[in-house]
Amino acid sequence: MKPFTYQRPADPADAAELLLAQPDAVVLAGGTNLVDLMKLGVLQPGSLVDVSGFTSDRIEHRADGGVLIGAGVRNADLAGDLGVRQRFPVLAEALLAGASGQLRSMATTGGNLLQRTRCAYFQDVSKPCNKREPGSGCAAITGQHRDLGVIGTSDKCVATHPSDMAVALAALDAVVHLRRADGEQVGVPLSEFYLAPGDTPERETIVDRGDLVTGVELPPAPAGARMRYHKVRDRASFAFAVVSVAAVVVRAADGTLADVRIALGGVAPMPWRARVAEAALRGQRPEPAVLRAAAQAEFAAARPLPDNAFKVDLAIDLITATIADLGGLPR
Amino acid sequence: MTMTTSRATGASVQRADGYAKVTGAATYSTEWPLQNPAYAWPVLSTVARGAVRAVDDSAALAVPGVLAVLRPGAAPELQPADDPEMLILQHSRVDYRGQVVAAVVATSLEVARYASSLVRVDYTVEPHEVLIDPDSDELFTPTTAVGNPPASDKGDVDAALLAAPHVLDATYTTPPQHTSSMEPYACTAVWDGERELTLYNSDQGPAITAGTISALFGLPAGAVRIVADYIGGGFGAKAFVRSVPVLAAMAAKAVDRPVKVMATRQQMFSLAGHRGPTVQRVRLAADPSGRLVAIDHQAISHTSRHADFVEAAAAVSRSLYATPNLRTGHRAVRLDVPTPGPMRAPGIAPGLFALESAMDELAHQLGIDPVELRVRNDTDVDPSTGRPFSSRGLVECLREGAERFGWAGRDPAPRSGRQGDWLVGTGMAVSTFPVHMAPSTATALATVDGGFEVRVTAVDIGTGARTVLAQVAADELGVELDQVTLRVAHSDYGMAPFAGGSAGTASWGWAVVKAVRALRERLDQHGGVVPAEGLEVTVDTTADLAELSAYSRHSYGAQFAEVRVHVHTGELRVPRLYGVFAAGRILNPRTARSQLLGGMIFGLSMALHEDGVLDPVFGDFANHDFAGYHIAANADVADLRAHWIEEHDDELNPVGVKGIGELSNTGTAAAIANAVFHATGHRVRDLPITLERLRPGLRGEPVG
Ligand SMILES: Cc1cc2nc3c(=O)[nH]c(=O)nc-3n(C[C@H](O)[C@H](O)[C@H](O)COP(=O)(O)OP(=O)(O)OC[C@H]3O[C@@H](n4cnc5c(N)ncnc54)[C@H](O)[C@@H]3O)c2cc1C
């Protein structure tokens, strides 16, 4: 591990200043992802700027049913929050499906959003990776890509975003609160927070140097919504998603789907909001054939690789089964 | 053979080292308090085949705290050895990716690690190949398959296959697997002058390692001392010397101070030996009643460019079922991979996956209950040698297992069980492992204060060996357990086999019994009074083992699994896994159960998860960490039970044991795969049973 300094600024302005003044400084939150990557030599920061001294670790429920989650809230605390469990159970389920108890007690909301891909080539500095070393090539496309993306990827990068939490947040229409380096507070919908890899897979989010994630806001959940997180993984716990789905469904009195929101994990460079499927389903009755057709339409744009093509079928089956269940029709 | 009378043995005695381990008081190999230690960090090759052209260590040497950089041409010289895996930094050849090509020695671990990232190595690169091509014309028959003859042939297998009314012909594959002990390789080397070396080493065979390291460094026997008090698991990877202790000794020599080396988890994937992958074709021919008329089991594996270690997958078929015609064979291909090594139940674990899957397929084809099919093919004599078995508890295990599991009344029809979104199925398979024993020495001492001490270079890699050997000694002495001090894991206690082949307790225990009996005789000669200078006897069991009668000796078991497969996603869970075993005398139910359960989890992990993925482009194991290489987690294990039957076998050893370390991870994978077939109607013949291999079965499409 390259030697580094550790700094603990008192407020966001100081932190931004430190980050701007030192081009090789990075933000440290729980450290569960950053420190691992430093040990592997993937990240070699000259300085760690610890933001835990001032980052909010509060969960503020609003009268309208919305909630503001501080960026410093630990994954374990968020999963255990009564209001979250009652109003946004899909979020609690997603958090509890992630990592292990020890990790969730360290991991923060901000760090979870900004965690890096688990692609084996990104993590191995002896091999090329366009995300780690722009222009060096993507070793995954010809190598081990079984766990990587099938949609929204590019010829330069097929990495997935590994977060479970972010998938639930995507389905809940979350807004990320940022403090820009110049002090401006902005709210960015999660759907605009992550960038498609395209030719610049090293640019993953809209967060620029000196910016700090300060929190995540959830609008009130739609009245009568049923929601669920189903994570398909290779072992019963402590494994990243092969494919996961977060779904929020509102059934109309006539049995049609008044509202349906679907986000997927394990398939794309970002939590993948299945807008095509959603549009096809809104106002429809959740019959298996309709559901399957909608899910298939979502993946018309998929670009699977030889070893991960099964994920497309798995995602289609998972969407079909989950919405059928939440839509309340017998299968 | 007279057996010890039982008092301490048979009791659920707590682990002698349990308290020290859980409180952190146990001293592991790199935890010894030492003056002024340095740390070595290996630099591993980033090409799979070629040669080191140049090593630029200038940037590394410039880091404050760096003491030396070892590299080919600038490293202590070693004597020639049979196994090139030990001969690090002696030549510039690169035979696999992840081979030690240099090492940084520094005053702290952090500095050594960082400076190692600054060492620039230039290579001449040659094209490499790491994947087995089963049709390759480079396949060769090895001289041995891990100590077994490479091939066997009895009767006329081809004629029997042609004539038989029922033939099952299927090919099964298992991937490379990694031993993945909790504690990676770790070693501290301390030289006392030029000619004496102590290695605190995470080691399954201290006595053997002492000899190997002495020879490597051109030292006389006895010059090297190995201390291996506490080991965080080995599973075979610490049985033979590979690079780490050699590097520690070289580095300590180079910088003239103690040196510690601790491998990272990632490094273990190339530094440790892996279980070689297998491609196994099994052909079974049977008459309508299910009696086998022929078995043909042919296995292919890989080995490295520089040494042969060929997974003996077909050998298990030589002794399990009665059949007049029996042929087995092994072939291998040399690839640009690290030399494979032994991993818990080498050969047998993958071999039984194939054979016991095939037996299940045959049972289904014939419409015979899978338990009954095994019973019908039971035998009193070893089918390949004609020798009688010293004892054979297989049928008893099958019956008892079926009873405990509730097998009777099972609907054999595939896909006949469903609960909600889950398809439910059950399956079973046989477990077996040969009884191995090796000569050992041991020393027994009596002191004037009435205490006894026994010394044997056994090693407790987590099995409970330290505890059960004390029980054996206490019973043989006829004293309470706390009157005996048992010392293990120091090579100066004398020649002894490694903790491997499930032979430890039989081999060391035999020597312990012999030493204690000799001590008692001496004591009797002194009229039962220990003289002031004490009494000490050292024995060697070499001659005793040479007199072993010609029996075929094996342990047996039967495992029963229930699986659930999610009908939409293919998620696979194992809610129940029961095993019943017959392994001679069980000395300590507490530690034995732990071993048996641990083995079953090992087998479950093999069935569901473990998959070393060789990267054709780079030539290494692409998934070289525990996020990529999955082993079973707690949540994968539900209702897990291990039982054993009482087995008294006078033809084993004075301790009456067969060995239990490797029995229970054989057969597990087949039991689970067979249950998956019963649940889904689809046969997965390739391990691990992943979503993509299972899901096609959910739609009624062929798997593959
Ligand atoms: C063994 C293991 C298993 C795991 N399994 C799962 C799993 O199954 N599912 C899952 O979803 N996750 C899993 N994780 C990932 C885990 O959720 C993340 O490591 C964690 O959420 C990161 O949070 P952190 O606070 O520790 O972030 P850190 O490691 O401190 O930071 C991560 C990144 O975010 C940046 N950052 C952090 N906070 C801010 C901020 N406020 N503003 C700007 N930048 C910031 C840091 O600079 C860094 O780049 C696993 C991790 C491990 C180690």
C-alpha cells in the first residue's frame, strides 16, 4: 500500500478545500470499499479525507411520508429504522441482502452509492482495465465476465454496479443530495447520478472533485404500494447479486397495474431502471404473458456476452414472477 | 493386535487447544515475539509462460526501510530438488502466472508490500495454454496418480459393455478447487549462525519439512527445526513444501535477521497447490437386477509444466463395488499452471462425484431404488485385488442413513415434490476413503513427580489430533488425562508422517501406544518406581507397519441430501444433509463430529460453489479472492447431521481407527447433484451446480 496521509476536516467547506488542493486526495467514509482497493493497489490516494466528523448520520422522516437519509447513515442503521421498514420495506430488504452484518455496520449510505465495481479485472492491477487505466483495454470481454453486465454496457466496459441499496433507491425514485465543491447544494435524481460507460468508463457518476454526497431523499411511497427486493445470488448469503430486482407496484381497483416501478441489479453499470417494461405494464393486467412480454421488451437492447447470457433470461423470469406476485394475481 | 482399553478415549473431551485459540493466546507462525524481524513480500509473475529477462529493483530499493530485493541471480542458492515448486529464484524460467520471481525484504510488512509494487520485471513471453482439451494429443499417462497406479484392468470390460442389457455412459467434470484454509501460508525464519535454522511454519508435516529444507539449504539432518504449534487449517496445501518457507529462509539468510512471510488470500491461489480439474467418463454396465457387470472409469486432469501431480479421480472405482470387469485410467496434460496439490480427499472427492452420479443415473434407468442399487453391489472382497476387507460398514451406513433421513416411501419420480415456488428433491450417495498409515516415532517419558509426557511430531491443523492423542496416551498409561502432557508439532520430536491422507491418528497414535507400552515395561522393570533421572523411551513403528496383514482397508459412509430449487430463478438450497459413517473407533465424539460435519460442508461447498476459473488470456485463476471464489457460508448450511456406527476392526492398528478427516467430503457433491435431478428432472454433470447449469432444467430443456 502506498503511504498516505489521513485528514479529518471539521466541515464540508474544509473538506472540499482539501480535496481541491490535493489532486490525489479522496473521501473516506466507512472505508469498506476504499481501503480494500488501496490494499490491492487499485487506488493509491496520497491522502484520505475522512468526512465522518460532519456528515449527517440522521434519518429524518417527513410528515408527507418522504424521508431524508444522511450520507453518513450506516447501512445497518438504515435497514433497522422502523419508518424505513414500514414505508420502504424494499430498501430495508435490499440493505439486509447486502454484504454481512459487520460490513453493514461500517458501510455508509454515501459510500454505498459510490462503491466501485467488483469486476475481477478492475481489482487486479496486473491486468488491463479501461475503468482503472483508461485506454488499456477491457480484459473482461474476452475473459471472466460471467458476473458482469448485459445491458447499458459498452465495448469499453461491461462492469456492473454492485450495490443492492442503490437498486431499491432507484425503484423508489430517490434523489441524491450533493454539495458541489463551490458550496452549492443540488438534488440529482438517482437516475441521472450514474453515467453510462460509453467511451469513458472511468467516469462513473456526476460527482466531481471536491463534491460531497450529503444525503439521499426519498419521496413518499405511492399509496397502497406493495414492494419487494429479490436478490438471486450464488450462495445463500454474503454474495453480490447475480441478478436482483426491486419492485414497487400499485394495483388499481380493477386489477390493472396503476403504477409499477422496476429496478434491476447485477445486470448493468448502474442500478437499472426498467422503464421500457414499466411503460408496457402500466394500466395492464398482470397476466404472465403480458409480464413476460414487457420484461423481454426491456432486454431487447441487451448485449450479453457468452458466459452471462443466462442473466437476461433470469432477469426476465425474475421480473415476471415478482410483478405477478406483487400484482396479486395467482400464477 | 491388542487394543487400548477405553476410558479417556470415546469421551467427548474438549479440545486441548480450544481455549488458547478462542482467546487469542495461541501463537501462530508469524506471531512469535522476535527481536528485529524483517518482512518479505513476494513479487509474482504476471505472465504465464516465458522467462524473466530483467528485474529493475531500483525504485523498490530506494524506499526507506527496504533491506534487499531477491531475484534470480541475486538470491541464496539452493540445492537441487525433485519438486521445482520449492526452487524459487534459482532460474529465470516462468512456468505459470503467479510464480515467485522476486521478493522485497523490508523492516515492515507495509513497506515490503508497497516496495514490491515498484519492482519492474521484464519478461520474454511465450504463448501459454491453461485449459484442458480432452481430445488433446498431448495427453499422457502419468507414472502415478497420487501414489496410485495410473491404470487398472480386470476381466474384459469392452465385451461386457457390448453384451450388457443396460449401459450408462456419461461424462462428468469438476473444476479446479482451492484449499482455502482460514490461515494462508505463514512462516517465520530464524537462523542461528550459518548452519542452524528454525522455521515457525504453518505446516502439515513438520518432520518432513525439516528434512526437505535441510536438503535444500545443503545442511545436515537436524540442522533445521520446524515449529508448527498452531495451524489455521491446511486441507492438503501445507503438506508439501512450496515457496513460502523457502522464501522466508532465503530472505532471513540474505538480510541476516529473522524474516516473516505471510501470503495474502489472493497470492494463495497460485502459491498453494490447487485440486486439478477433472473430466471423467464413467461407463457402467448392469444386468436387469442392477448387478454391475462392468465399470470403466477414465479420468483426465492437468498438471504443471515442471512437475506431475495428477488428481487420481478414477482410483476410487477400483474398490467400491462388486464387478467382474473393471477398468480405470488416468491421463493428464501439462499446462502453464501451478503444480496441483492434494486437497481434502484428493482424487476421491471428484471421483466419487462422477461414480456416484453415474450410479444414480443407472438406478433411475433401471427403476431401482438408489440405496438398494448400492446394496445389491456390495462386496466382501476388494474387486480389484481380491483381498478381503478388514471391515466394511457400507450397507449398515446405507440402512441407517435411509432410516434417519426418512428415505422409505420416497416417490422416485423426478419433479414429484413441490412446496410453493420451490421444487423439492432428495438424493443420496456413498462416501468412502482408504485407510492410510505411515511409520512414525514417538517418545514417552515418566518423571519422578508421577507425570507423563509423550512427544510425537504430530500436528494439529484443526482436527483435534492434539486432544485425541492425549486421550490415547492416558488410556494406555491407565492414568487421568490431566496426568499426561502431550507435545506435538516440533520436528525435533522425531520422524513422523504429515497430517494428511487421514492417516494422522492411526500413524501417530500407533507410535504413541507403542511408546507408552514400552515405557510401562521399563517402569515395571524398575518395580513401578520412576528413578530420579526419570524414564524415557523412543519407539519407531516402521517394522510394525511392515507386518500389516493383506487386507483391503477403507472407511465408508452414506450421505442423504434434500434440496430445494426455486422454480423461477433456479436458486438452489440444501435444507437437509445427513451423513452416517463407519470409520473404525471414534476416539472423541466431539472432535469427530466437528470433522465429519466440516467435511460435509466442504463437500456441499464443492457441489454448489467452488470453481477456480482459469483465465485463458492471462493464464491465472481470474477469481482469486473470496468474493470471486465462493466457499459455503453459514446460511448455506441448514439441518446438517453426522452420525456413525460402532465399528470394531482388529486389522487396523492398536488404536482401532480408520481416519475421519477426508471421508465425509466424499460423496456429498453427488448426493446433492442426485437430489437436484430428483427435484428438477435434470442432471447436472458439471460442478459446481450454478444457476446457469440448473436453469435450463426448469424449462424442460436439456442441460448443457
Ligand atoms: C466482503 C464484502 C462484501 C460486500 N457485499 C455487498 C453486497 O452484497 N451488496 C452490496 O450492495 N454491497 C456489498 N459490499 C459493498 C459495501 O456495501 C460497500 O463497501 C459499502 O457500502 C461502502 O461504504 P463505505 O462507507 O465503507 O464507503 P468507503 O469505502 O469509505 O467509500 C467508497 C467510495 O465512496 C466515496 N465516498 C464515500 N462517502 C462519500 C461522500 N459522502 N461524498 C463523496 N464521496 C464519498 C469514497 O471516496 C470511495 O470512493 C460488500 C463489501 C465487502 C467488503
